[in-house]
Amino acid sequence: MEKKNSFHKFMSIPGMASVLTAFVGVVILMIIFTFMNPNFISQRNLVPLSRSICPYLLVGIGQGIVCITGNIDLSIGSVLGMSAMISATLICNGVNPILALVITIIACLAVGVVNGVLVGKFKLPPFIGTLGTMTICRGLAEIVNGNYNTGDIGTSGMATAIRDIFYYGKVGFIYYGVIVSLIIWFVFNYIMNYTRTGRHIYAIGSNVDAARLSGVDVFKTTTVAYLISAFCSCIAGFITMAAAGMGSMQAGLSYEMYGVAAAVIGGISTLGGSGLLVGTIAGASVWAILQNGLTLANVPVAIRNIVIGVIVVACVLLDIMRRNGVKLGKKK
């Protein structure tokens, strides 16, 4: 009886059912793709697959937190691209790699502040405000090295260390990039679940007017959410740069959709106020597994995009239908 009550209590946590559904989806996809191609479940495929999840997880964390506030961040892909280009350009021009990363983080956080001011202070619709910064950041990513991709960042000294930390290095079967991404997830998951900032983020997503009347600083909280999003996108940019060994002007393209997909598939509502950050792990895994499994199955890129797009739209629709059902139930 105690176990039954504990299970019901566990399942009663808001968003937990969606998280469990997402993880069940991960297992089902793995079974399907293993049946289609036995090589999918091999260590040779799964170890690199775990590494490919990292950028999706990071942008999913950032986008998820912004979505919980009831907003959206369309600039994440461009911030990722800007991060890869600025850091690689600085390193290629002889700047100390650590200093290059610090400068890049500051530049990306500045974008988060701008997004927070536009949306939280000036009440610009988040779609419009972050669409503007998305375009600006993409332009910066393109011109920072004179409209060219950068050269190789090098394979010695600190450049090698950076490539190892964010992509190539591993301990046992676990890549350092996976460890870095999980540490970032643990930090922000703790913030969302156990701090006042996290409670305020959920509060303004649930009812911004009620939160304001309760003493929540809506502008500050919104800015914090966008700062987190910019930081996560920046680290994803480092991973992309380390993987390629260079800065590419194409880095981060379509990552706006990847971030939304990781958050929404993981059970975070686009309407704000609900969702658990643990779901982004499942959401990012679903995305990466779909990409990997469909590639192994020799499914054309166009079909892959259609399948993934349908899944994202279906998840958002289900969330809206569930929300409307709850509201209708309350009215009755």
C-alpha cells in the first residue's frame, strides 16, 4: 500500500507523466531502430550517439527554461553559430584559447541581456524580439571572420585541450562533452527545482500578473531565463567548434527548432508555467536517436525532416489539447 501511495505521489508531480512518456518513447525508438538495423545498438554506434545528444540537450535546457516563463527564444541557433565563429576566429588569430572562450561567453551573455530587456522591459513579443536578435547574431557570425569560415584552430596546446574537453576526450566510454553537458543540466535543474529563481520562473509562466502582484521581479526573472538560454547556446557552440576544429558560418542553423523539439518532446509546455527540466534529456535523446536511426536506415534527409517535424507539431498539439481539457474541466 505504501509503495502504491508513493507511486501515486510521484506521478502527481506536475509534468512527471509527460517526462515518463518521453523516456518510454526513447526506449521504443531504440527497439524499433535495433530491429531495423542491429548495428544501432552496438557500442560503436551508441557511444558517439551519446556525444551527439549534447548540443540538443544544451539548447533544449535553454529553450525549455524560456518556454516555462511563457516566452520563446528564436536566437539560440544564431547565438550558437556566433559562439563557434567568435571563439574559433580569436583562437586562429593567436588569442589565448581560454581568453577566447571567456570573451565569447561575455558576447553571448550580452545577447541574453538584450533579449531580456526587449521582452521583459519593453514588452516586445518574444517572437519579434528574439527574431531580431537571431538575425543580428547570424550576421555577426558571418562577418566576424570576413564572411569566411575560419581555419583550423590547431591541434596542440590549449586548442587540443579545448577540443578534448568539449568533444573528443573521454574517460572510459563517456565523452567529456557528455559530462560537461550533464553538469550544466544538473546545475540548472537544481536552480529550477530548489531555488527562489526557479520558483519565480514557473510563477511568471503560470500567471505573470499574479506573479508581479506577489512581488516577483518579472523583468529580472525573464532576463535570467534568457541569460541561461544564451549561456547554454554558447556552450553548444563550443562543442560544435571543437567537433569541426574550426568555426563555420553555418553552425547553429535550424537549432531553434532543435531546442523547441527537445523541450516540447520532454514535456515542457510552450504555454508556460509547467514542465520538468529532466524531460529535456529524453527530448534531446529522441531527437538524436531519430536522426541517427533514420540515417542508419538510409532514410532520405527530406523524409527525416518530415518525420521529426510531425512529431514536434504533434507534441505541441497534445499539450494544447491537454491544457484546454484541464480548463474546461475546471469550468464545469
